[in-house]
Amino acid sequence: MTTVSVHRFILGLALSTLLANSWSASAEATTERTAATSTEMLALLDEFAQAWNRHDVDALMSMMTDDCIFDASSGSTVEGARYEGRAAVRAAFAAVFERFSDAHWGGARHVVSGERGFSEWTFTGTLDDGTRVEVNGCDLFTFQDGKIAVKNSFRKNRTSP
């Protein structure tokens, strides 16, 4: 299986799980509500991705709820490192830009279904020691009142050839 096939398989699996968990029993009412919400949330995720590439922590935080959670892709616990609340999430986002002054998330693609969203991207950046990082990753989102309540981040962990 090629790398592209694996990525498509993983994206398909994530999307099917996301969609299966998002449908409610009242499909007709949910469809009307979700159509507007999905459009708004897709626009929010697009702006969120743009804010990451501008390294704009203020803009990022304006899209997060007051009780937001950020589960980083690495850390000492099963969910990576968990940051809860605006101050902790803000500090964690700022730390990414401190660690990777040229951080960039390219090729962002977004999917939204109800109160859940999914973004896939390729991260590139350079550490202070000159080590170049390029990895594929994704974020799973939970929305609340038109903002991001949870950002759960995943990325590949490349090893040296």
C-alpha cells in the first residue's frame, strides 16, 4: 500500500467515525441546523489554519471557548500533553511558535459534521539547532457555541533514515 493510499485510508476511517458519531435521531431537524453550522465551522477552521500560519496567538484564542482544551500530539500521558483553560492553551500555542519560528501548516483540508470537525495538514518547521521537521498530521475538533472547545492534535513521528 502506498503512502497516499494509507493516508486516504486513515482519512476515510477518521471521517466515517466522525460522521457516525455525529448523526442524531432527528435527521431532518439536524440537517437544517447542521447545514448552517457546518458552513460556519468550515469557515472557522479555515481562519484557524490561517491564524496558525500567521503565528497569531490572539486570533487563535479568539476562536477558542473560555474552557478550551488542547491535547498536544506529544507528552507524557496517553493524550499527549493536555492544556486546559485559556491561559494554559494560549501558552502552549505560543510555545509552538517559540520552538519553531518558521512553523507552517500546509495543504489544510477540513471536514465538519455537527459539533465535530477534522483537519488534515502537513507541518514544516525548523528547530533552533537547525533540524528540519516535516510531518503529516491532523486535528480533531469539538465545537461549542460557534467556537473550538477542544483541539486534539495528532502527527506522524518521523525517524532518521
